[in-house]
Amino acid sequence: MLNLETLEADAMVVVVTQHAVTGAVLMVAFADREALERTLATGEMHYRSRRRGLWHKGATSGNTQRVVSLAWDCDRDAVLARVIPAGPACHTGEPSCFGAGALAADAVARTAATIAERAGAPPESAAPSYTRRLLADRNLRLKKIGEEAAELVLACADGDRDRAVNEAADLVYHTLVALRAAGADWDGVRDALHRRHGEGGQPFDSSARNSAP
């Protein structure tokens, strides 16, 4: 997973820790060879700081970070750690040290966040919106999913790239609204895709610490 043979014992490298499912950047810290060796041996993130020395993320809080993969950057002075967190990454209790914006790293996540905001706003404090209308009308939102799906099929059948892209965007939006109304969300969809992608894949293997990057 990560070749440490050329890393000097006292060298410090930057570690960018990323959620392996959502792609959100959770935190940035430092590690030395010992910290990375402990990470590889245990399958959970370890870091090094001048103040705390060697530390195991979540050792006291329980907010551990299970390693999915580790990779060097092109200069081999920084490591990308893809993890599954057991809790918040930030000492403030926030999921990410970079705030909520880091959690909605793509347009689909931002759209889902906007739908959640519309759904959670008190009726008297929110201006009328199409999203709120869909959330309030089961038959309308289900009808719109059928219509958008049919339009996407026709666009694909016609080989119309631009129309297919726009119809797909409409279908994603209406699907996200329907998911919200059903008590589900985009994170659940991502988790399901992550599990499917992982079927038949190789789990984290601490014996791979001396393999090529």
C-alpha cells in the first residue's frame, strides 16, 4: 500500500485525510515513519505532532479512522489517506476541520443539501418553492420521476447528448427529492454504491506496507 523504505526516520510528511466514500477532505495533519508504520500495522490512522508526539486518531474519543488506502503524491512528501471515519474528524465536533462546505464537495451533494434545507425550514419562514411543493405532494413527485425518466430514455434513443445530460440532471434532482421524502438521502446512495464497489475487492492489508506505491 505504501512504500516507506526511502522515508527517513525523522522526516515529517503532510497527510491529507479524505472520506473514502464521500470524497470530503476531513483534516490535514503530519506523520513520520513511525506513525505511518503504526497506521499500516493497525489499519487505523496514526499521526505525529510536536506537541502530542505519536498519536492514534480516536484513541480517547472513539472517533477512529479506518484506512482504505494510502498513496504518495508525486514528490513523495505528502500522503493521501482515504478513510472511513467512526465519528467527527475535528476536535470541535464537526465532521470536517474545513467546515460544512468540504462535505458537499460535488454538485449532487450540494443539491441534496439544498433539498434538505428546504425540507427542514418551517413553512411560515420559507418562500414557496418547487422543491417544497414536490415534498408536500407524493403523487406529483412520483409522476415527475416517471416523466423525467421517460424523457431521458427518449434523448438517449435519439443520441442527443446535450438533451440526455440535461434530462439526467432533472431526473437526479427529482430522485433526490423523492429520497428525502422517503426518509433517505444522498449519503445512503453513496454508501450503497461504495458497498457494491467493494464487493470482491481487497480489504486493507497491513502486510502491504513494503509494497510499491
